[in-house]
Amino acid sequence: MSDDGNAFVPLNIAVLTISDTRTEDTDRSGQALAESLTAAGHRLAEKRIVVDDVYRIRAVVAEWIADPEVQAVLTTGGTGFTGRDSTPEAISVLLDKKIEGFGELFRHLSWQEIGSSTIQSRCLGGLANATVVFCLPGSTGACRTAWNGILREQLDSRHKPCNYANLVIPGRGTHG
């Protein structure tokens, strides 16, 4: 549901892959997010890969949150329950406000694809320093589910009745 009376405003979106094993050549999830956001008309501000370490994850995301040119951050990986999965712990302390319904809506959409296994996803979303942050599971399928089912609309300034894009566009939301 978009209102064509408003012009699309592209966002600068950074993508962070959290993995102990992926490289630029094998990072299908991060690449899928980068391709999806640019296909939607947004700009890829930066793309990085970092090992699953609370402090390294937090450092990169904090850097992007502090950068006024970055309006959204998408992370992929580190949201499960293994010993090394630490994305929620790394990011949650950086958030000014959590988007409580993001994880629930993602798991609802994911249920249709992977059934009860979706309960192991600890994905989250929030707002920090006028930057929206969404932490997604590491699978390419999960990234596509989140993008197609939630993020594509919520990062589109034309989406009605509300969206997160207008909160991070200077002069429209928390910047103004």
C-alpha cells in the first residue's frame, strides 16, 4: 500500500554480515540484502563482514549509528541460540527504542516457510540516534522473508499509514 502522491526518498542503508566463516565470496545473505535494497531504489552506504563477537559487532553498528549519512542498518547472522550467536546482546544496548513487533511479525511470516524452527530466531529491530536497525537471521531465505514481508514497505517513505523511513529522513522525523 503506497501513496503515489509522495515521492520516494532513497535511504542510505548499511549491511553487516556477522559470521565466523563467511567471506565476500560466500556471503549470500549480505549480498541478497544489498541487492534487494538497491533494487528498491535505496543506496548501499557500506557493506562489511565481522566475526560473531559482541564488541566487534557493537563497534561497527555504533559507528554507523553515529554517522548522520547512514539512516538504516541491516545485520544478518548471529541471532540464533548457539554459543557464538551474540547479535541481540551486541545491538540491544545501542537502541534508544525497540520495535517490539518486528521479531513477532518476522516469526509469523517465517512460520509459513520453516514451521516451528522460527522460534529460534532472536531477530530484533529498533531505533538509535535517528537510525533504524534491523537484526536478521543469517540464512538467505530469512533475509528475503524479512525484506519482502516487512522491510521493503517499512523503509519506503510512501508506505501508508506509517513507516520507519519517515522517522529517519531529515526534516520528517527525529531529525526535524
